[in-house]
Amino acid sequence: MALPLVASDEPNRFFIQLYHRTATQVDLTGKRVLEVSCGHGGGASYLVRTLSPASYTGLDLNPDGVDFCRKSHDLPGLDFVHGDAENLPFPDQSFDAVLNVEASFCYPSLPSFLAEMARVLRPGGHFLYADLRRRDRIAKWEEELGDAPMRLMSETVIGEQVARGLEKSLPRLKELNRSTLGFFVDTLWTKACRNRLQSGATSYRMYCFANE
């Protein structure tokens, strides 16, 4: 993508580019943004620093992860809360945009999650979404997304780009894993994911939905 990054973000380029591409499907300037399943908050930090939302709330089910985010990403307008993706602790119509990156495959009920997206989004708000499924689960995924209580604006298959990012992330894995065993395990996992994407055994897609 040739995305310009500050030096501190450069080591995480390929993860950041996925976040950037998913989030910039709409203009988030001055918007109230929620990220569901924010992990360790690196993506949230980047988006707050570069896209100028009015506020950004990162939610995660892991309380230790939320504590880590609060300690690591102290930025104006950025907040982190503990909560369940299928039972969000927010009033109706609280946000202009909701972001969810590579997380919903872990949820017990995708339809319940999608219903929560529609509930907390204001009318005209957007759900910005990227995730993956194995070939044998794609039909169910498509069916559940087709029944979502929001209007599909766009769908893009990004498996080739993600596979290329995985390949280019291998030097970073070596840097992060000081143990030979850790690097070996992570390298095998990364190459397996890349191969599944390239072969079509796994589909990685990006979506934009509008709430009405």
C-alpha cells in the first residue's frame, strides 16, 4: 500500500495496513467510533492518531487485555472498556461507525453480534468489517451476513493481499521471537495461513454495511 507510517508503527506495517484499509471505507473524521474486540489496542491507537475521530472506544472480552490497552495507549479521545460483543454495554444509536477486524469467527452467534451492530449504530452509521472463514463455513457466513439488519454497501475479497502481508511479516516474527522454537512454530502457522488463503481453502473478506 505504500502507506506512510511513523518509525514506531513501521514494524507493524502489515497489521496496520489491514486496519487502515478496513477503517477508511468511510471517512471517520469527527465520528464516534467503536471497535469491538480491540485486542491489545495497537490498531485503535493508529486509527486515533491518523484518522481524527471525535472519540474512539475499544471493547474487548479479555479484562487483562483492556488493562493493557489503558496502560499502553493513553491518547485523547481514546477509551477502552470490558464487554461482550453479543451484549454491548452501550445505549442504542451510540456510534457513527463500528469496526471489527478478524474476530467474529470466534463469536458463539454471528447473528446476535450483527444485531448488536445495528442497535448501537445511529441511522446512517457504518459497520466496517474484515474477517475470514474456511471453505466449508463460507456458505453459512454468507447466509448470516445476508440476513444482517443492515444494508450491504460493499464486499471485497482481500485474501491475496493478506497472504502477501503474512509472507512479508516473517522477518518481524523472527525479531519478536527470541527462541528458535517460538519462531519455528509461528513461521509454520503463518505459512500455513498464507497457503490456505492462496489455495482458496480460506476466504478473507472486507465489508462495509450501512445502518438504516
